[in-house]
Amino acid sequence: MLISVLLVVHIAVLGYWLGSELVINSTYRYVAYGRHIPFAERNRLMEHVMHVDQHVRYALVLQAGLGFGLATLYGMIPGGEPLAWAIGGVCVLWLGFVEAVHRLRHSAVGRTLGTIDRGSRYVLMAALLALAFGMFGGAWELPLWLRLKIGLFAGVMASGVGIRLALISHFRTWAVMATEGPNDTTNAIIERTYVRATAVLVGLWLFIAAIVVVSVVKPL
């Protein structure tokens, strides 16, 4: 019963994730090309984008927790139900950390937490790739399709990091616009940044699509 419920939630979270990404991209496009919109309104919408982006972060954490929890319950990762519950507990703590990073982002503590958050993503990506390639957990009963999913999930995380790197110029330029007002040059930078970030986002969607295909086909 527990496995069936978690499988349904696992699938539902995927829709939640993609829906959040679409809302973010659509709103950001409206803001990026909204030269005719008063800057105060554009700034308000950008704050909304940052709030919606939290849902993407929630979805990533939930998918990681649900995926490894299910793999444990199916016996692919040793540890059984006790480990699955422990994974659930870590997932809840991780969600709390993500929320703290968001709520405190304008403070010194928040910036420190943000640095820890970004660093932990690199560590997690490395761990996922090591698991996918059998560098550890080689004795576990992980089928090829699950190792592929784990590797692709690392690709999803890498794409998320890539989007944030692509947005560096946005935040720098947006700060200038907030103090000096927008002009043709700064608006053009924001528009180009949108295009770059969207290109990386398409790559993220392709990784997610590949995960879905692997989940359905389950190659041996």
C-alpha cells in the first residue's frame, strides 16, 4: 500500500515540477520583454518568479527523496523500510533548509545558507554520478534502467545550476535597473539572458523526458 501511494505521489510531483517550470518561464518572458511595463510592476513580477521558483526546488527534493525511498522499499538499495523512513526524514529536513534559504535570502545568514546550498548540489551531483556509474553501490541490486535514471537526474540538477549561472547577468543588470531605471541597453541584456536561460531549461526538460522514457521502457 505504501509503495503504491509513493508511486502515485512520485508521478504527481513530476507534473507539479513541470507546471512550475512553465509558469516561471512564461512570467519571466513577459517581464524580460516588457519594456512597456512600469519597472515597479516588472520588479513585482520578478519577485513572484522567485517565489514560484521555490516550487521547482521543492519538487527536486521530493523527487530525490521519493525515488531513493522507493528504490529502498523495492529492495534495490539495502536497508529496507527503516532506511526508507530515514530517507523521508532527511527529505523533510532538506525541504526545511530550502525554505530557510529562500526566506532569509536577503540577509547575511541567508547568503551563507545559499552558498552551502549551492555547494551541496555539486556534492550531490557527484554522488549521483558515482552511483550511476557503479563507483559505489556496485554490489547493490540496481538495474541498468535505475542507474540511467540516477545519472539523468544528475543531468537535471546540472541544468538547474546552468540556469542559475545563465541568470547571473540578469541579477547584476536588474540591480542597475532598480537604481538607475531601465534603458535600451539593460533591457537588451535582460532579453538575451532570458534566451540563454530558456535554452538551458530546454535541456533540463529533455533530461526529464529521458527519465520518463527510461521509467516506462526500463532497459535491462
